[in-house]
Amino acid sequence: MQEQVVFEDNHLLVINKKAGQLVQGDKTGDESLLDSLKNFIKIKDKKPGNVFLGLVHRIDRPTSGLVIYAKTSKALTRLTQMVKNREIKKTYWAVVPKVAIPQSQRLVHYLKKNEKNNKATVFPKVTDGAKESILNYEIIKTLDNFQLLEIDLETGRHHQIRAQLSKIGVPIKGDLKYGSPRSNPDGGIHLHARKLEFKHPVSNENIILTAKVPENDPVWNACED
């Protein structure tokens, strides 16, 4: 686990999640990062009894990148409020097909989650039961067959980036659920929570964290070169 730790102090633990890892337990029963990290802290810090660790926000299982966990209830309460107030700036990288789209764009859609198939439906205008979803993207690198988008989220909806990019004709590489023609060998998708910027919930200092892209992936490696 130590290799995945990007930042740690008495209140926070920020992890660079691998594609395929669960941030917390679900109906699959697979071991989650939350459980693994509690065990990691217990052993590392020689803690007796139960370890407190709270998940501050989620990223999808096939997505990689930065996830914040709180090591104290004070930090968890404050960070959860910061998420609601959109005081945590999240920047993502996404690899999409090399087709013609504007160099940069602000996308505004309305997303409705379908519980049955765990998928978001995208509507172009206000629709009953759909939530306004806004992101800004910029093309920051062009490869032979793909282009790299840097994405800043204004809202945090279920599968938002995946659904909105699919809607404009550029599904994320490997994302079969939203229209990519092929899966990735590891079952993940080329969406990476690249950067987080926020004020520390206790010390109030500015925290800026960046996560390396997944290793041993030639497309990701080309993006970071």
C-alpha cells in the first residue's frame, strides 16, 4: 500500500488508486481500499483496536487516481462539507479517440442515473429527475490515435465525465459502457483523477497533489512524456 500513498498526515490519507480497485465495499464483496488501508495503518502505526478511516469522495472502480480518506472524524466532517460546497478542485485526465472536437469547451448537460444498469443517461436540456452536470475540458496532447483531455469538474455527478464525453462523440478509451469499441486488458478505463487542490481541513494550508498515471501502459506513458 505504501507505494500508493501520495500524502499522509495525522488527519488525511490520499491514495493514487489503481484501475479496478474499489474505494469502499460494495455488493461484489471484493476487498476494498478502505479495508486494505485500515489494515495498512493498523500495522504501520501499531494501532490496537479498530482504525478510524472515512471515505471523503468516490471515483469509479475502473478509474485510477487520487482519492481522499480522513483519519479523524473532525477531518471527515469538514472535508465532506467541502465536497458539498465544491471547495475541492478536481482535475482529471481522459484519453479519447482522435476525432475533431473544439480545442476547449464547457459542457452543460442533465444527467439521470439508471439504477438498474448503473448508467447515466444524458439529456441536452432540463429534464425531470436529471441533475445539471458541468465540466470544462481542454485538449492538452495529441497522440497517433488518441488525444488527451484535461478536465475540470464544476459538478460531481454519477459517471459524469464518462457520460458527457460519450455524448459529444468521444467515449473514454476502454469504456465499453459508454461506447468505446474495445475494452482495456486490465478492465480499467483511461480516466485518471490527476490533481486535487484544497485547503487542509485542520491546518488550513493549501494542498496541491498530483498522481502519476498508471505504470506499464504505453498510452498513459505517452501522455505523461
